Amino acid sequence: MFDRDLIRSILLQVDEAIGKIKARTGHIHTSDYFAGTPEGMEKLDAVAMLFIAIGESLKNVDKITGGTLLTKHPEIDWTGVKGFRDIIAHHYFDIDAEQVFWILKHNLEPLSRTIKTMIEELAE
């Protein structure tokens, strides 16, 4: 069995990071924003750093739980989430702003809901 409080603490940090991404990118309506302005590039840098933190945290959750927790929520592509961290960390200069924008608009909210559900389940 794993330390539920530790996992919950990590997931709370992930939830906070997701909230920061939402707050910092809610006004962005096109991927061109990231490459088109110095402010957009700064946002992309900040978002990339938060995605690295999220992916690394979820890798730790998976390791600590022996792969048992994330698999209880197959609605999320956990391999993709963790893999996105690797892409950003190891191929930063090849980041595709369109891909980041697509993830923000299509994957972030489902991930947020699932993380919140997991936090609630661990509190029970």
C-alpha cells in the first residue's frame, strides 16, 4: 500500500499547476499568440515549465503507487501526459505551439477534472 497523504499532496500540487496554466492562458484563442509576441513566448515558456512539473509529478505518483492509481482512471492518456513532459524537457527547441495550444484547449480540462476526482477519492 502507498502513502495516501503523500499522493494526495502531490496531486494537489498538480491541481495547482493546472489552475495556473488555466489562469495564464484563458485569454489565448490561437496558437499564433505564442510565437507572435514576446509576451506569448513568455507564456509558452511558463506553460512548458508547468507541464514539465505536472508530468514529473505524475511519473512520481505512478512510481510510488506501483502503477496502480493512474490506471484506475483510463479516461486520461497518462502515457501521453508523462511523455509530453519528456518532449518538453528533452526537445524544448522543437516544441510545437499548435500542439501546446491543442492540449490546452482539449486535454487540460479533462485532466483537471480527473485530478480533482483522484484527490477526493484519496481524502475518503
